[in-house]
Amino acid sequence: MGREDRQKQGMSCERLERIGHFVDDNYIAPGKLAGALTQVWRRGELALSSVLGLADRERQVPLAEDSIFRIYSMTKPVTSVAVMMLVEECKIALDDPVSKYIAAWEKLGVYAGGFMESFQTRSPARPMLVVDLLRHTSGLTYAFQQNTNVDAAYRKLKVGELPPEGTLEEMIEKLATLPLEFSPGEAWNYSVSTDVLGYLVGKVSGMPFEVFLKERIFDPLGMADTAFHVPEEKVSRFCACYAAGPLASKAASEQGLTLMDDARTSRYLRQPAFVSGGAGLVSTAADYMRFARMLLQGGELDGVRLLSPKTLALMTANHLPGGLDLPRVSRSMYTEATYEGVGFGLGFGTTMAPAATLLPGSAGDFFWGGAASTFFWVDPREDLIVLFLTQLLPSSAYALRRQLRTLVYSAITESGA
């Protein structure tokens, strides 16, 4: 076979095949992952689709291309796109104070001492703005951070936990009683900010948040399997979710995995009371790839335009204070990545300086992942999308995301730069 026959969209076929072999040999065969789906999209075509292992280990159900996954925080880019659609319509602005839409938040203070029953606060240097929610500079936090007295109060009130309790509206009310970790705009802290954005979408659009996503994003893009729950007719395609490391119980199997959420009894089989714009969606490879292709193409796919290319350029620029990268302004590192050379935009991480990351990539590529080790990135310079789906908590269990970047970029033979 000639050399030209072993190239696909400017990528080496042998090196693309190496990706599946690596995942199988190092993660599926040793039992570190039950199953994994990897897709590489380049130059308008699917260059790789690797489907390995099981969707449900207990029932020995093979993983399939149409398997349904919990995407957790890969919900955040979807919610952020919804917000920016409303920004384009001038129904909300990035520099609007959040209190314009949540009046009870007008007097939120910044933590200055004490515990939940006796918090001492000070006035913030400026109000929280909508842009702070998009870039996680709001001063809000997550219950799982376990760093401060404020996140301890989140745990006590069950704010921002997985699975979420109560309703989104109840969370908004509880947050009105808690101090901020810092004055908005001063630092980056991964938080319930995107859940708050979902609340704002519902309030500004005049329709329930989940309805807005379905009517304005999912249906137009043909994302038929993306939703906040799995209907009965699709349960056979739903993956089980597993845990490793500290999250796994002492009764973990010899394969090193503990079943955390059975696909046949999961809470995802019911409509949720709490509609989480930060972590609530399930999706498939085909659906999320369509969403990512829309992003790659500047907000349009198959004649459906959700956003302007200029809006996408704004979203994928670094918006961190002072133009710094995450390690310089972050109050919370939460995955295996160090994020040197990485900034944060309006819903995505974005690569500022590839050399600082010690990984191949491009300035301006953007990405995010989910708690169950799912991950995607879009590289406009290389006309590239990579999507990795599995179901393993926590996402920091293995360095697979970094390894996947190395494997994919190593397969490129014709650079688009």
C-alpha cells in the first residue's frame, strides 16, 4: 500500500490506530475503565472513531457509538452558549450586575471571618457581573472544594452537590444567605456559577431553561439524545458509571472499579427537580460532536447558526484578571492538569501558551471536561475536534486527558498552522 493511502485528513492512519491500542492496553484491559469512546474530527470528516469495552460491566453490555453518557461539566459550554445567544439578542449583557436579575443578591458580602452561624463579611470591591459567572470569577464556590469555611457552609446547606438536592430556585435562595469567597473579578474559582447562568437563561428568555436548550440548541442542531434525563426507550443505551481511587469503596472489585450509578436504577431515568446547567446533561458522541462542530465552524452547522464567529472569538479568548493563566489566579485546581499556559474564557478553558503546558496544541484551542472523565477540545488552527467519553469518577484518577492530547497531535502529518 502506498504512503498516500495511509493518510487520512492530514493524519497518519497508523498513529491514529495507536490511540485505540493505547487506551485498550493501558485502561480497558487492566480494568481501569469499563469502556471508552474516542473520536477525532479533522478537515470536515471523522478521522477516528474508537469504541472499546463495556457500557455496563455488570450486565456485560458492550459500549456502542450511540451509548448515552453523563457528561457532567461538559454541560457548562452548552449553558454558556445559551447565555451568549441571549447576549447577541441584547436581552442580557456581560456587564449587567447579577443582582439586576436576582434582587436578593444585591447585598452579597465577601467572607471576612467566622463560621456559618456567625459569618463576618465586607463589601465587595464591585458587584458580581454576568461575565463573572461565565468565567468563574464570581466569588461563588462548589461544596466539594473543601478549602474554606464558605464551602463548608455549601456542604451543610447541600448547595452545589452531586447529585443536587432541591431545585435550582432553592439554591439561588440559599446562596443569598452565604458570603462570597472573594470580591468578584479578583480570582478564579470553579463553582456553581454555571448553574446560576441556567437560572438566568430561564428568567431572561421567559421559558424554562431546559426548554430553551431543547428548542434553541438541541433541536436545531439535531442533538436528539441530549437531555437532563434518559427516557425509558433509551435506557438500554445508557452507560453505568464507576469510581476509582478515593471515591471507590473498600469493596471495589478486583478490576479496581466500583459501581457508582447503575444504568437501570439511576436518578437520570427521571426528570430532575434540579435542572443543572453546570453538570446535568446526558449526551452521545454524535450529539456532542455536532455541538463541537458548530463551535469549530464559528457558531454554525448545516445552515443553522446559533452564534456569530465574533461572539465565539470573544468566548474563547482569555478573560482571566490581568490576562494571567489559571495557576496565577485560581483558588481551586481540581483535575490532573496543572493548567500552566492555560486561560479561561466564557465557558471554556483556552490554551494561551502551548510551550508552557508542556503538551502539543495550538494557541487558541479551547476545551472542557466532565467529572466522569469525559473531555473534548476544539482546535480551529488545526481544523480539529477530539471527543473522549467514558464513565469514571473522579476525572483526576488518571492522566488520560494529557496522554490523549499527545497521541492525537502526534498523528498529525500536515499542519493547518
